[in-house]
Amino acid sequence: MLVTACLRGDRESFDEIVDRYEGPLYNAAYRITGSVEDAMDATQTAFVNAFEKLHTFDPRYRFFSWIYRIVVNLSLNMVDRRRNESELD
């Protein structure tokens, strides 16, 4: 499993995780944010957060579900922040 290899320090495993999931995560972020820049930021941040918190991943569940939830939450937070900023103007 790629996650296990990554936890053992195999950097190439995380690169493969990025290659495998970058497209679907970006698409989800774009559908939520409606912005190319925000979707790119959410996707990149999701991978950084996942890498930093990989030790908390429970292998009984699908990795994609875990990281998908991360990118969805980040994207929703971006939309909320944008809405709050426009309300202040």
C-alpha cells in the first residue's frame, strides 16, 4: 500500500499518491469553489495536510475518501471566506 510505504519514508510513494489523486481532487475543489486558483490552492493544501497528518490515517478505510474529505472541507472554507469578505465590502 502506498500510504504504508510513505509512512516508512518512501518519498516516491507520496509522489505516486499525488499523481493518482490530483485530478479527481482538483475537479472536486473546482466544482465547489468555481475558481481555478482556489481549486489549485485547495488541492495543493490538501496534499500538504495529508502528508503532515498521514500518521493519523486509519487504513481500515479508503485513502481516497480521507483525502477527498480534506479537499472538500478546504474548498468549502474558501467559499465561506470569500462570501464573508464580500459581505464586509
